[in-house]
Amino acid sequence: MRKSKFTDLILFIVTAELVGAVSALIAGDFSAFYAEISQPPLAPPAWVFPVVWGVLYALMGISAFLVFSSGRTATLKIYIFQLMVNFLWSIIFFRCRLLTLSAVVAVLLMVLVGIMIKKFSEVSKISAVLNVPYLLWSAFASYLAIAICIIN
């Protein structure tokens, strides 16, 4: 891989990770609020979330880099849009504690990730496959957000 391509790859990964980090910073102490609310079945411990999201943001960055490298940069619009929605979710849920809105946003995010995978698959099958864990986690997060909304 050429040095400039490697630099681009690192920039895509770091940018995705920063989106998550800044969102978490603005959202505040998520573990305290998470511990306060009633948990649905299958709810993981709080420490699982930053670990999973760290991996998912890296995969998002790699997949976006692959699309970028293909030259079909218009396809990245859906990536940017879902990343903005992703950014807002933690703030809506943890900072604002708007459980109904966070459930709606979680479902919207899941749909956007599905659309992104479809669009990415038209450019790079690998970039699409890299986002399958993100789609699965988004579906699980939607379940948690809806369940938490209902039981709280």
C-alpha cells in the first residue's frame, strides 16, 4: 500500500473513532444512567458498549476508505449521514434521556446502515461485508432502545 493510501486509511479510521469519542464525551457518564434504568433481557454490562463501538468504528472507517479508494466518493454521502445519526444517538439517549426519540433514532440508524451496506456493495463487496457486524449491532441496539423505552 502506498504511503498516501495508508495515510488515507488511518485518517478514515481515526475520523470514525473521533465521531464516537466526541459523541460519548458530549453524552456524558453513560454508565451511571445505564445503571439507573430498568434493563431488558439480554442487556449487556456497560463495559461492552465502548469495546464493541471501538471495533465497529474501525470497521466503518476501513469500509469508507475502500469506497473512497474506488473513486466513487458520492457513495460516501450515506456513510456520512448515518455517522451523523450515530453521533446524535448517544447524546439523545444518555445526555437528554429522551427514550422514545432514542428508540426512533436507533431504528432509523439501523435502516441507514442497511442502505449503506447496499450502496457500498455496489462499489466494494468487502466494504459492505465489513459493515454487517454494524448492522447486527444496530439491530440489537434498536431492540435495547425500544425495550428500555417501554419498560422505563
